[in-house]
Amino acid sequence: MRRLLILATATVLLAGVTVPADARPPVRVPDAEHQEVAQLDDLTTAGTVGSGHTNPADYAGLTHAGLPAHSGVPGVQIDGYFPDNSHTNTNHGWNHDSQFVIRLPEHWNGGLVVSGSPGVRAQYANDVAISDYVLSLGYAYAATDKGNTGAEFFTDGRRPGDAIVEWNVRMTQLARAARATVEQYYGHRPREVVAAGISNGGYLVRWQLENHPELYTRGVDLEGTLWTVDGPNLFTHLPQAIKGYEQQNPALITAAGFDPRSEFLWDYHYTVYWKLTQRIYAAELDPTYTGSEADYDYAFRPEAHKAIKRIALTGKIRKPLVTIQGTYDSLLPITQDSDVYAEMARHTGLHRYQRVEAGNHVDGLVDTYPDRLVPLVPLFQEAIRTPW
């Protein structure tokens, strides 16, 4: 009975730990080459924009104006980087990749959320979509730039696929370091570790739960990018969509998997996303290709198949995962992405899937089309908050 009481008391303590500023212990992020520790009155963007502890350019356009704001979360922020030899991330003037941010709220609920950036953005990309929200609930938060950033991320590495392989390595590295940092700071291991991410960050969540389930309690991915050797993947739908747009043939675009009701979004996505995405990922995974984006034919590109094998997903998750995606996704069509991954993971009994009618890939477009699009980040946040 005495042992049961001790365990019960420990559980209550872990549910809410408060570490006043004058009582905080020194903290060192394991394996970090450089770190800077700051005590902040507010760890959310309401405070960090003014204090210089975030970069609004990292998260521009990813959320809609109606997303509830959060503020007033005091605590410690650690900015730094792990050893790396690439220099695509210019945040803080460091010109050093593998940058990370760890936020430790004064009032801790015992949980930790670990994330990788969407797209090719840097470590603050999820500050509004994830960090502000989870900090308001008392979670500690950690994010990585994935080890390389920007439209020339493919210049990092020697072999095709190296840059994306590094994304997974850096997410694993950060998860281990953040768990240890949380335990240093609060004196307790986290009771829950949630992997959460959007788009490429969602791909990281899926890969982590397949390959390093020991680091996490559960995961939540919003429209995670699907890479499979035999397809579907970006290379099996984007070239056809580009060709359809350039030939003014919508039938080719819908045949590639895009919802015909999302046609009002295609001009924007062709201009901003489709060609650039095809170009930079071909440079990463199939660098000998020299043709146009529209003429790329994955079926006849063995080098790309070989590179994708290094980063491919299997669906064999070993911790619970919630996936959310919108039917109007005009970058990663849902029929070629989460519908497929849900079937891949179905046999595990650990996957829950939410298809959202009229949801698009980026919530920023909700402000442009408020009567035609549904925001996804609020649903994503709710999934992070809700235990499996």
C-alpha cells in the first residue's frame, strides 16, 4: 500500500511541475555544439517576436488569421545547434545548420512535444501552429530545422537522398536531447512525448514512429509527405499536374489525384509550389535528370527509385498515430498521400485517420478563401492535446 501511495504521489507531481526562475538548475543540451539560454517572460510568439527569440519569416503563411492566439507563458528558451558542416540556415547570423529551439515553461504539465519544420523552413516554422498552443497547455517544446533549409537544401550531402536522410537523423537526435534536457531541468522524465509535424514535418513523425518508437508516446501528423519506392510519391503526381496546367488540360490534373473542386487553387499552386517542388526534389533524389518538370517520368528513373528507398515509409508504426489531411490539398493530393498511408498502417491497429472536407495544404489560404476552405491547424492542435 505504501508503495502504491508513493507511485500515486509521483504521478500527481508529474502532472504539474513548477520551476520558478530563481530555482532553475543549469541546463546543457546533450551533444549541442553551441547553445544560448534565456529566461523569458513569454515563450510564445506574443513575446518572442519582440525579444528576438523567433523568426516570423519561418512561419509566415502557415496559419490563418482566425487561429486563437496564446500568450503569457514564462520559462526558459534554449537556442543552439548540433555539429554540422552545412550552412543553409542563417537564423541568428550563425550560418550553421542543425539549429534547434527548446522551450521549457515554468509551469510544466509533464509532457514534451518534438517537431521538425514543414517544407524547407527553419526551426521556428511551427511556432504559431504548434509551439504557442502546446506551451499554453504546459508542454515543453523542441523543434529542429532538420539539418538543412531553403530551396537549395539539396546541396547538403554527397549521395542522392542524403539531405532527406539527415532530416530523420536530426529529428532523432533532437528527441533524445530534448528528453534528456527536460529531465535535467525538471528533475523528472517526461510522462508523455508527442511527435508532431506538418507536411515534411509530418513525414518525420511517420518515419520516427516506424523506426524509433522508443522515443515517443504517440504522434500526430498533418498531411505528412508520403515517400514510397513504387509510388505514390511527389514524382508520380507533380509532373502530371504541371503538364496538365501547362497544356490547359484539367483532366490530367484530376487524373494525378487532385480533387476537381480544388481547381480554384491550382493557379496559385502551379506558380508557388508545383514546379519549384518538383525541381528541388529532383535535384535531391535524381540529380542527373536534366529535362523539364512536366516531362519527368519516375517510372524510367532508376536513380530516383534507389534514393527514395533510403527514405521510404512502410506504414509499420509502433506507437499510436493520428493523421489529418484535407480533401482540397493542392500540393499533396489526399488520394495519393494520406489515403494510401492509412491503408499501409491499417494492419497495425495504431492509426487513426481524419479526412477533412475542403481542407488545403496551408491554412494561410483560408484568409483568401474563407467561404471555400476549412482550416486544419485547429484540428491538428486538438489531436496533439487529446490522448490516444
